[in-house]
Amino acid sequence: MDDIKILAHDLAASNQFYTQAKDWSLKLIDSFNKGKVAGETSYFQSIDNMFTLRMGFLYCFTGWPSSGKSEFLTQIAVMQAVFKKRKVAFYSPESYPVDEFIDMIIHCYLGKSTDKRFPNVCSINEYNKAIDWVNDHFYFCDWKDTPDTETVLNAYEFLRTQGCDIFVIDPFNSLVTEGEERNIAISLKKNLTVFKRFASQKRVMVWVVEHPKTPSDTKEYESIPGPRQLFGGTMWWNKVDVLTTVHRANRDDKTNREVIIKTWKIKKQELNGTPGEGSLYFDIRTKRYYEHIGCIDHPMSNPVDKLFKEKEQQPF
């Protein structure tokens, strides 16, 4: 009993495991005087009411295969680098080889093809400048063997010291977890907790992609998958701050490029928006999402460099 009292006294004396309101008074008063900070725009204003970005948040993106999840993450990552000058770290094994993934980012960044077979191909000078830009803003993690959570977290801890603000894992189930065969739910809880704490304590964003379970009925592909379609759905709902689906409603119609963005869960809705549903339009020629079906305006396009100005030039 005396040993327990001594331990309790030592912990209390070191003040390592608790704080009180006065310890936060400067930050609290500063926040009160300046006002609460709302979530940041994704630069797609049409979905700002139901999807924003906030440092310290863990985001989950889901959707059926070939629905545009990776392209959506790439798009918002590129715009974060363009407008916010933020650096992004990717572990995206399904988008690798790394050089091909970099090429896709360049295509999105320029809004021009990187393939000489197509008429809207960029110039070699544009391509070289884009390589330099990607080099300044993106890091690509890769390992010979599939990494575990600790390996990825250690890499991200280091890249935080290099100025990275956004960390992406695509897909999340690519991580190897010790003991996963025995209890998937416990492993998932542990992994999500680790990355949630990393996002919150380091004041960064963590974006993870999680694939839905393969449906037994192919008709289910027509519906928008949500937390119930994810392995450990309750755990995802409890742990992440924002849960978003990217969904192609007309996946069999190759001419229809509408993509539905649906948010199921948003933490602190008074600051970050309320769950809802909106549409964007993906143009495969520019590798960009647009807010309008004509794919005319894009946040990264200046007034003299709009690819589709007339109706007959539009891609659909």
C-alpha cells in the first residue's frame, strides 16, 4: 500500500498525466477573443457546407472500386499544396509504382495530359517544372515489405519534421498489424487510435482510404456505401472525425462523369459543416474534378487558361 502511495505521489509531483483549466488559459482566452475557427474550404465551394478540412482531424474516405476516391484525394492534396503551400506525405501502394503516381499528380496539377498520344499533352518544359513543384510539396513512402503501423507512423513522425502537414494512407487495410488474425476489431481500434492521436497531437491532417466489403449482390454497387459496409463499421464511426464516401452513381455510363460526395459523420458540426450530399464532375482529360457539368471552371485555372470554353468543346 505504501508503494502505491509513493507511486501516486511521484506521478502527481511530476504532473505528467493531467492538466487543469489554468494551464490552458492563454490559449482559451486567445481563442475567445479571436473567435472560433471554422473548417477550411476544400476549394470546391459547392460542398463547403458538408465537407471542410481541419488540422488535427482524422478523415476516412470510402467508396466502391473505380469510384474516384484516389483521384479525389489527389485533387484536394494538389490544391492544398497550390493554395496553402502545404506538404503532403503519401503511402499509397495501390497507386504505385511511385513514378506513375507522380505522373498522375502532374497531370492533375497541370490539367493537361502527360501522354503524347493525346492532343492536350503538356510541353516538356511544363513537365520539368511540374516535377520540381511535386518534389517541393510531396513525399512518397514505400518499403520493400508491407509495413506495419509503427513503421508508417515513425516515417510520418520524421516527415512532420520536414514540414509535412497532411498524411495519406491509401488504402488503410494495406497496413500489416500484429495479431490481426486473432481479432480484427482490436487491431483496427488500435490503428485508428494511433493515427487519431498523431493527427490531434501534431495538429496535422490524416486521410485514410478504406475499401468497403465486397457485396454479395452486385446491385449493391448502385447504392452509396457507408460505415455499415466497412469492416468494423462501428469502430470507424467512433474513431474518425470525418467519414466521407466518393460514389459514381452511373458507373456503367462512361459518358456520365458525375461523382457524388457524401459525408456521413462530421465532428464539431457548428464549425465544420453538417453531413450531406453533393456532386462534382470528373474530367479524365484533365484528371480534375469540377463543380459544374461543363467542366469549365476550376479553382486552379486562371481566366485565360480554361480548357473548355464553348459547349462543343466540352467532354461529355
